[in-house]
Amino acid sequence: MKKTKPDTQPAIPFTSRFRKDVHQLIAWGVEDAKSKIENTEAEEKITNFIRNAIRDKLRSTRERWWRNYDVHNEEPISSENRTGNDRREIDLLIKWVTRIQQPEYVFEAKPLNYVKKYQRTGNYVDNEGMGRFIKGEYADYTASYPEVGMLGYVLSNTPEQWCAWLQEAISKKSKALKLVESSQQDVKVIDTFPLEWISKHKRCSARHPVTIYHILLNCR
């Protein structure tokens, strides 16, 4: 079992402005890529469509604040055990490039399709989903970040159903996910994502917990 490492760097503070801007960029990316998203069920393609739409927005805008950000898809990260071509890749990363510390918002994306058993709630809460931030590949990389994000691509049923199913699955797996008791709470960062919620977790790579923001995107 991986032991907790002493924090080598203090936590990088995330502002509410950073969080809101990132949410808005995702909302615009989803809206601009909607026609493409609805024609595929592949997670990699959906994430890439969103990333490309955000990047196009960033390149074409005249709004000053949008110039603060850069977006990456399938960004490789190094770890103690993985280098070169063996590196894991982050699904979606939005960086605040004009800040000295250049904080990053890291997202893991998962398809949610009840028709396919391997894309149900277990796909979202297991070691290849949320677990990556708690004790997996992303844990060391995000150790100095107080919050991260999960994107759920709803491909069957309704976002409301998946919201209930996922919150229940997180509660049932609270020990493995190192869930801080009663930390699941509904939040509204922007009006576009009315079903968003957070969960807070202890993690193996830092003494301070990580807050996960859960965003469900209707991709049907």
C-alpha cells in the first residue's frame, strides 16, 4: 500500500474566480461541440471535442479574462513509476497561465451508460475513476491542488438518475474512497450545471484533503 508522503509544497490556493471561469469554459465548450458530442459515445472523442471547442473560443475571443487560460487534452504526466511512453494521461486540464504558480484544474472524464455494465457507477468510483485522485496516478500530481473535477458523460437515462446513483455509490464505497463524512453536498458554481455536487476525500499523497467537483454532461 502506498504510504502518505510528507507535503513538499504548501497547497496552492484556488480562487472562486478560477473555479467559476473553468466551469464557464467547459459549459461553452460543451455547447459549441454539442452536435459532434451527440454523434459519438467514445469518451476520448467527447473530451477532445470539448477541448477543441474551448481552445477555439480562447483563440477567437476579445474578452480579456479568457486569455488567462490554456486547455489540454490527454496531457501526459510523469510519476515515480511511469516515464516516457508509459506515462498516464490527464483527460482534461485547464491551466491559469497568467498566475505565477500557474494552477491547473485537472479533470477525469467517464462515460455513464447503463446499457453497458462496465460504464455504470463502478466505472466512475473505482481506482480508474475517482480513485486516481485519491491514491492513483493523479494523486501525486495534484497533491498541492485543493480541488479537482470529475466529468460524467451521460449516455443513457437522465442526469438526475445518474446524480442519485453516483452519490449513493460514493457513499457505499466511502471507506475505499477515503470520503470525509457527510462531505457530499450540492453546489451551484454556474447555472449551466444545476446538478453539480462536491465530495471531500483524504488522500495518500498529501495531508490536506481534496475536494472533487462532480459535473454531469448530457451527451445523449
